[in-house]
Amino acid sequence: MTPEQPTAALPDAPTNPVQALLEAPLSLRERKKLKTRQALRREAYRLFAEQGYQNTTVEQIAAAAEVSPSTFFRYFAAKEDLVLTDEYDPAMISALLSRPADEPFLTSCREALTGLIRALLQHERQELLTRVRLVTEVPALRAGLDRAGNNPRELYLSVLTRRAGIEEPTYEMRVTAAAIGAATIEAVLQWAKTDGREDIADLVDHTFALLGSGFAGV
Amino acid sequence: MTPEQPTAALPDAPTNPVQALLEAPLSLRERKKLKTRQALRREAYRLFAEQGYQNTTVEQIAAAAEVSPSTFFRYFAAKEDLVLTDEYDPAMISALLSRPADEPFLTSCREALTGLIRALLQHERQELLTRVRLVTEVPALRAGLDRAGNNPRELYLSVLTRRAGIEEPTYEMRVTAAAIGAATIEAVLQWAKTDGREDIADLVDHTFALLGSGFAGV
DNA sequence: CCATCTTTTGATAGTTACTCTCATTTGAGA
DNA sequence: TCTCAAATGAGAGTAACTATCAAAAGATGG
């Protein structure tokens, strides 16, 4: 059994997933699972910082977190997932869906994105920076971004589809989701590139303005 | 030593890479290398068709092509590369660079892309279709698209940079290349999805019009 | 507190993509 | 034909996964 994302299981999760984790009343079993998951991630990041991502084996991570390698793979389907998965998708989806349905999707994305990131930065700025930096530096992680669930493309696409009240997304939706998703990734990577000094809202505004203009001037 | 792409080594490759392969005067050694490469790919695709991509091992492919597994990896750095690498990049780059430098990049891409694909379809339609279908169906391949060299993003970015006569691409260029690159992939995937029935020029036109309009109506 | 049921865990063995090294073969060029 | 460089094959090794199964530990009803 793959342990499910904690927030996804909650009936009405607050918009801030961090709070969700803290507030939720958990059974002993679930608290242990959470601790294991956190320990795995914490030790992994420590080892990554010390010796690099590639030079750190899953075996080492499991040992540091004092679980067996088997258990590691029960928590993270792949080593990549230590860095690539997060629990923010539900928040982003609800932020997007709460925008008016007739608003240009680009605008919805801009607003939802800046709002969500602002909230995250308050609590997890450093961790976020570390993660994104890892993604920029390790080719394997960059590649993993395109895997199911890790790419904003799919998130955007699901919202577009649901917002239109249809089953299968149209081709225009796929193109839109892919392009805005790719731009979103660039914005986040750029933010990490400047060590988070660049204001994320400005960055997103600038990026999406470029998209909205049809790449005017390029 | 990794064997380099045949066309890349030629001083002035014709626009059609297929012809390039046929016309080039090759030494016995290079002809053998070419034959080995072709045999590996041919046997690989045959096995993929029979038993699927995941169920086919590198060992099987090497055996079918009558080379050792060691040799396989001298020709293809990864199993993915059997499907993901091609020799069209130089042609695409030169097509892009031959467009006027002050033309909107989106237009340059549209023209270069339709031209290149049209040429390819004449000779390698079936193979192209098979390849793209594989990419759509195998998650691992889809992910590999984001790896160095396989994504149009990097190609676009290099052209943008060179065209501007600068060393490091600007952020706007990165966003543009990423977004147009993602849309390009969607277009190609869509083409394969309709089994190549949809006219590729129409598809590209339509796609890039959407991008140029700033996703009007979505 | 106990007995039972279910979930989580660890141990083990296996697969496969990929790397490294070194000896052998084979084409190139004089 | 001789010599050199490039290409190959063989073998050993690494590490990310996968599958299976028995043991441990939390949940639950009495």
C-alpha cells in the first residue's frame, strides 16, 4: 500500500497544507508514518547536501532514517520523488477553481500561482529553495519533472477540463496547459537561480505577460 | 568514444538528413558503424512491436543485432535514446537560422517546423509515426523527452541566443523557448494521435496561432 | 488486559539499466 | 605487410527498483 498524501485524505483541508499537517488529529499509526516520511526526506536532503544527489544511495538514506530499503520504496516510489513530489497540488487546484470560469486562464494561473507561492514562502522558503535548486542542478531530476504528476501541465489541464465541464480536454487545452506549464517551471527555476531574491510575483507577472502578448519582441 | 551523429560531422549537410546518409562517401569503418546503428534500431523496434518497450531488454536488442551489450551502450547512451534521439536537429537549426533575424520567433518556428516535417514525411512517415506513438504510450519515454538534447526547448533556445548574438540567453528567451517547445511537442503528439491523418501544417498553424494570440478564448 | 485482525515492516532474492576496465580484433595508412 | 588507432567483447560491479513472505506492531472488540 502506498501511503497517501495526508492532506488529500482530509475532508476539508485548509488552504495551507502546512497547517493541515499540524492541525490534523492523527492516530498513532499515522503519526508514525508521517514521522518516517519526514525523517526520510530530512536525512535525504542532509545527505544530498553533503555528498550530492547522485552520490547518495537509497540504501544510505534508508539507513540514516533507520528504516529498511523496502520501506523507503513504500514511501517514495522513486528516489526522484523525494525532491519532485509535494502536497501543494490540491491547494493550487482549489485556488484555480475559485477563479471566475470566464476569466482568461492565463490570468487565473497568474493569480493562483502568486497567491500560493506567497503562502508557501512564509513557511517553507528555505526548503523550497533547496528543492528547486536541486532540480536545476541534477539532470535526472529535471527529467523527472515530466513524469506523471510532477508537471504543472497536468494540473492545469485537469482544471481546464473541469472548468469547461467536459470529459476529455480539447487540443487547445492541451497546448495551453503545456505552454503555461513550461513557463511556470521556468519562472520557478529562475526564482531559485536568483536565490529567491527576485520577487516571485513580479517574476510571474512578467512571465505571464510575455505569454499573453504572444511573445512580443522575441 | 561515443560515435557521433553522422550528419553532424559532415561539412555542409543537405537539408534532408536522409539524403545526407545516402549520399555521403563513407569509409568501410563508418559504413559498418552505420549498419550496426541501424541494425540496433531496427531490431529494437521489431522487438518493441512484438513484446513492448518495457518488456524488451537491452540484452535482447544487442543479441538480435548480433553485438555485445557493451557495444549497444557505445551507440546509445540509454535505451530511451533508441526512440528519443534523431538526426534532425542540425536541419532544424539551419532552417531556423535561415529565417530573417527580425521575424517574430514564433513565425520562424512555424515555418521551419512545417518545412522540416514535410520533408521528413516523404521518406520516414511510418517510422516517425511509430516513434511518436511509442513516446505517447510509454511513460518512461515521455519523461525522457525532458532530458538534455531531446527537447525542442534547448534547440529553440540555442537559436534564439545565437540569433541575438549573445552568450547567455535572457530569461525571456528561456520562457519563450520552453513554451514554444512544449507546444511543439503537443503538436507532434497530436499528429500521432490521429495516426498522421491530420495535416501537419494545419496543426502547426493552429497551434502557433493559439500561442501568438496569448491563448485567446481559453 | 487480552485475543484477533489488519496494516506496516524487514529480509531476501532477483531483475535490469548502466559503468569501468582490459584484452582482442579489425580497419586505416604507410 | 607492418604499425597504429579505433572498435569490440568479456567480465565484474553498482544501484534503482520489484516481488514475496514472514514477523512485528497498532487498531479494535470484548
